[in-house]
Amino acid sequence: MGDTVSTILLFKDALFGALLIALACSVLGVYVVLRRIVFVGAALAQLSSAGIALGMFLNGLGIGGELTHHPVAMALIVTIAGAMFFGIGGGGRGGVPPDAVIGVTYAVAAAAGILLIAKAKSGEVHDIFLQGNILGITRVDTLILLAVAIPVLLVHAIFYKEFLFVSFDRETARTFGYNVRFWNLLLYFTLGVVIAYAMQFAGVMLVFNFLVLPAVTGLLLAQGMRGIFTVAIASALAAALFGFSLSVPFDLPSGPTIIAVSGAIALAAWGVRKATSSAS
Amino acid sequence: MTATSLVRFDHATLGYGRRVVLSDLSFEIPEGDFLGLVGPNGAGKTTILRAILGALRPLSGSVTLKAGLRFGYVPQRDSVDYGFPLKVVDVVLMGRYDRIGLGRRPSAADRDLAVQALAHVGIAHLAEQQLGSLSGGQKQRTLIARALVGDPNILVLDEPTNGMDLVSTTQILSLVRDLHERDKITVLMVSHALNEVANYVSRIALTMEGAFRIGTVDEIVNEPTLTAMYGIPVEVDEVHGHRIVVARRRPTGEMPRVNGESPRNGPHG
């Protein structure tokens, strides 16, 4: 037990980073789930991985200088561009159903990421995009994640009622003089920023997990927006903490272990919901 | 614009891009009016509504609103996302958001006003219920309470009885009429159901495929006017003081035609 704790403490920066990603993604995930844009989250995560791959590919060719030297820069550009596209309703134009556009984005971005990595001179394995590399998070990475998460969470705390109103009833919000497009774009922008930064450490699967499962757990267990945010955050942090702690002694990949714990928590929440609804 | 006028259309032509939906509209909504905006789907009701709410600029002419005019807007029920886990009182509080200001939270006084608004529409006891658990009529009352809590000059209801049963429809229309008579609030009610609106409002604006007529209920709900507007023979009956508009029955197999034109949608849209 003591050895396990010591080993986990060796990776305390990684654990802290995972907790930050869990926190930021779970807050945004409440909007993602309630607004039924779950697959926008998946597509943005995949776009982010394609952005990283594009950065590595161009850097290998000596193109782009500083911009491609840091893969997250390309990931940010590509993901935010995608977020803005979906944010202005770009997925619903031209006679193609919005979910089909999201599907096309997901598929093309996934394939592009793999192809670009295959031809990148740095030659890293593409599995890292799916599974991430939580253990590789350093002190500097956690500080960067902190610098991203704090402003995003502050924006969402300060403008909670604005985000809620335009998400719940955009028509009435518009008659109140709200710039619905601006608030939508801001929501998608924060989503894009968080996904772009989280992706490079957590991978597509774990980011998608934190965007969806904690919010679903919140919906199952809580009533009211405050309750859902609270349960979503708590369950995401618990999944990150326990999943990470389990992965170290059992030598399991940390991302999938955290996802498995998230799934178990959501399943338990479903059981509790069923039990309480049949009892009442 | 007269002193009591809240909204004034002055030779306004409305449309989207190059497509004209309604042209040369001139009318006013005076303070204290109870106006029904009626017409079938696609006839331009929403276009007029958007122009009134300031979401659509006229292609030509003008739409003028009284300075400081505050709308109490009740959207179509389907435009609200009932998947959001919100308490009824929290939904009503949204009607105070523009007064509360950007980035600020509602105060206890705002909450009290929201509960009062719920009491005004007869559902104060539902304040702590989840919106999604309410019946259609209760949801509509919640949205009306939200419109009222902002202390509007004009209550604008978009298809308030759409998809409701007879009892709920009657209750909601009676509530709106009571609000108009008791609180002297100006009401604009948009609906495709002429029979429902005609028995509650004071004036009717009828729009049909580019045509537009406005007047008192007597001026609009009569056989010559409706027959000309709908393009089919229309009968106006009265049962227990209620006007009922019906398309006149024709022999089986005979297609209704007036003045050689093709039939338009009937009174029910």
C-alpha cells in the first residue's frame, strides 16, 4: 500500500493534470450533454488530434517554424476553427443534416490524423491520440492546463445565466437583446480551447469520456442545474483519482482505466436512479 | 406615430433577401389593444412577428416601436428545451435577466417577483417543480409568468395553444383575456386557429398568401371578407355567443373555386 502511494506520488503532476482536465471537461460537458451536441465534442477532439498530427507533419518538413514546433498550436487553430464552424450552425447548412456533417468531420479528422502521423518524420505512434499519455504530464504541463482551465471556468461561472438562457430558449433570449450567436460562439470557443489542450495529454477517448459521462451521471443523480454541475464535477474528479490510482499498481493504461471507473460510476448512478424511482 | 401607439408599420415591405413575403403593410398596435395575428402556416405571421420584435428589418418602409417598449415574449412551446433540469421558478426568473444585467445573479427580490408572477397565472404551488414534469397548459402558464415578470408594455404570444387539448386551450385563452382585462396589458397573440382567436381578441390581423387585412373582429370575421381572403366559400355561425368559422360544404368530388382561383387553405390553416 505504502509502495503504491509512493508510486502515485511520483506521478503527482500527472494526477493533478488529470484532475484539471476532468474538472474543465466535466463543467463544459453539462452543456454538451444538455444541448445534445455530444458528437460535436467527439468531432472536436478528433480535429484536435488531427491538428497535432498536422503540426508534427509540417514540422518534420521544416514548414511553419514556431507554429508547428509546438503541436498544440496547430491543435488550437484547427479545433477552434471547427468549434466556430459548429458554433455558427455550419453543420446545418447546404442540405446536409447537421449530425452527418459532424460525422464527416469526425471520420475525416481521424483518418487525416493517422495519415499525417504515419508520414511525420517524428514518427510517433498514433495510438497516443486515442489513449493519450496522462503519465507524461509534467509540472510545466499542469501549469499550462491550470492557465487554460481557470479562465475558462471563470467565464462559465460569471456568465452562467447567459450561457443557460441562450441554451435553453434562444428565441426569447434574442428578444431580450442577447446576441445569441456571440454567446454560442463563446461557449464553443471555450469548448474548443479546453479540448485542444486536454487532447494532447488525455487523448480522444478520455476527453470524450470527461465531456459525456460525468454530465450523464449528474443528470441521473441530481435535480436542478447546480446539482448536475456538482455531481458531474465530483464524479469526474473521483474517476480521475481512482482510475489513476488503480492504473499505477496494476500497470494498466491510465486513460482507459479512468474511463472504466467513469463508466462504473455512471452505471451505479443509473442503478440508484432506478432504485429510487421504483421506490417512489 | 400617435401617442398611444406601441408599434407602427408604415408602408413596410417584409421579406428575406430578395423574397418579399408581405408588402406595403400599414397599421398600428395602440396601447391597450388585444390583437390576434392570424393566418395559416407560411402566410407571414412569423415574418410580421419578427419585424415587431426587431429581429427583421423591413425591406422598405418602416416599423417603429415606442421608445423604451418592453416585450413580454411567450415563444412557441416547442422552441424551449424541456430537457434542461430547471425548476419552474428558475425559468420565470429568466424574465428578469435583462434587468439583472450581464454576469450578475438574480437577487432574493427577483425571486419574490418570479413567485408573484407564478401566483398571477395561478401556479405558485408549482414553483419548485421541474419544468419538464408539467402538463402542456402548466408549461404555457410558466412561460406567460416569465413574460410578465419583466413588467412588459406588450405581451406577445406565439401560437400559445398549439398542440393543446380543448380544456387547456380554453384555460390559456381565458387567462390571456383576464390578463388583458384585469391588468390592462396590451396583447398580441399569433395563431393559425381563427376560431380560437376570434372569440377572445378585440381586433384581428389576417394574413393569407401575401394578402393582409386588419380590423375589429366584426370587420374581419364575416363571410364576404373571409371568403375573399381564404379563396373558398366560408360561413360564419354563432353558437351561444361564440363565432364559428367553417368552410362551406360542397358536393362530393367538386373542387372549391372562387373567381377562377385555386383554393387556398381553409380557416383552420
